[in-house]
Amino acid sequence: MRPTRLVVTGATGFIGSAVLRELGRLRDEEAHDLVVRAVGRRLPDGLSEADEWTEADLADPRSLAGVCEGADALLHLAALVDAAESPCVTVNERGTAALMGEAMRSKVSRVVHLSTAAVYGVGPHRGIAVDEVAPVPVSAASRTRLAGEAHALAAGATVLRPGLVIGAGDRWAVPALIELIDAVPALWDGGQATLSLVAVEDLARLIARLGSADALPGGRIWHAGHPEPVRLAEFVGSLARHGIMPSPTRELPLDACLDQLRAADTHLSERQFLLFAQDFWFDSRDLWRVADCPAGPGPLDRLASATAWYRSLPMDRTA
């Protein structure tokens, strides 16, 4: 039998690099016969898990010609998060369309497309199922990633919408929470908000499984958080116990928090603040069950392995 050939975009990113490590583990520890082709603008350092490297740029559709040739699966994990609309359209919408066209021309049988629950826009969102509410994206990145989903679905992709992804390599979720608590040093609304979190290693296990086996029907969107949501107070408390940030010593109602945020010196927006301060919870139970993939112990239980990473980042940890 010939090996399963997988094409991975975004291989140098936070989630993509975790997926490459998991694919390497499947090959080395579980004897999966895999050949991994990483696709990107530059050859990364130490990409030992990839067997092949193909130089291509989502911003240049012509460079994508042939990237899926001979592949069994495409894991499209690359995206541009930028405040400007034009580059996001170029990469997340047009680049995805071109890549999916290549996948269809090469008759790739499995496609996994990584999107984001941010496409739903401002909440609160409380345990919603996929498309229980219509997406109303409010940023250039989330608008264009939603547009990219349509191209992926047309190619028969499994589309994943994770909430907040945490772990070693995270430069946004936990750093943003720390900056926001520095700006508004309190447990916002008593820390009642319920959040969809997923540890990057668990999301990587799921993506690697979907790419290496026919685990799900294509052409469908799934929420990809851990099945058990996390309260903000539990999240902050766990970060404090690991010495990643101090625990706030007071509580403030949400309106007072927003007033203080508007007066604070922070580049983060009210919308980003509300991703943590209000419910941001998406029902993800079906995905793990149908994929027959254990979800893992939970994102807060995984924090110990990411403690050194978070402590190494240049963040203000005063409260």
C-alpha cells in the first residue's frame, strides 16, 4: 500500500506547527505511513516532521499551481489576521479559492479547512450549535475567513471553527487576556462568562486524525472547542496558579469594566474584551464524538506544559 500523502499550509504557524508535530508522532509512535508536504513562503528552520517543502504564497494564486498534486489530503491551516481588508481578502478569500481549486483539480479526497468561531461576531453566544445563529463577522480577518469557508465547502472540506486556542506558541489569547486584565484589573462581572477553549495539542490531534483517516463526512462545518466550556474565573485562576498572571483581587460589573477599558492605554478593542468578558461558547460535542477522537482532559489541565512559554513572553503581569 502506498503512503497517505498530506499537504499542510500554515506549517510554521501556531496551530500548523503543532499539527506537524502530531503527524510526526503518528508516523513514529503509531507507525502511520504518512508523507507530509509543507507549503509556505519560506523554508522554516527545523521542519523535520515534513518530508517535502513546496514554496508557494496564498497571496499569489499562480504559485499554488500543482501544490496538491498526488495528495490524499489537504490541511489548510494558514490565514492572515490583519486589520486591513485588502490583504485579508487576498489571502483568506482569493488564496483559499485558488488553493481549493488546486485540491479539486488534483482530486484530493479529504480537505480540512481551519476557520474561527470569531465569524459569529459579538455575542454573547451561549452553547450555540453550528449556524444556530447567523455569522456576523465584524473584523476584516473574520469576514474574509467566513468567505474562505464557502470556497472550502464547495471543495467538500471539513470546516473547523475553534474558539480560543491556547498553549505553547499562543501569542494572542492568553497575552490578550493578560493585557486586558492589566487595563481593567478586576474579575469582570464576577468571571461568569463561559468560554470555548481548546488546547493546541488537542486541536492538532483532531486535525491530524481528520487528515489521515476518513473520520468525517466532508462539506460540513463543525465547532472545534473542547466539549466542556470553561468559566472565565476558572481560566484566570488557573493562569494565576501557574504563575502566568496574578489573580485580580476585586470584581467589577461589566458596564464599569467597559468604562475603565475605554479610558485605559491599550491597543485592544472593546470587541476583543467582550470575547473574554461575555459568553463565547459553541457546542463542540458532536465533532469529537463523530470523529471518534478523545477530546483530552481539558485546556486548563494542559496549561502546565505551556507555562514556560507564557512566562517567556514580554507581557505586563501586574494586576
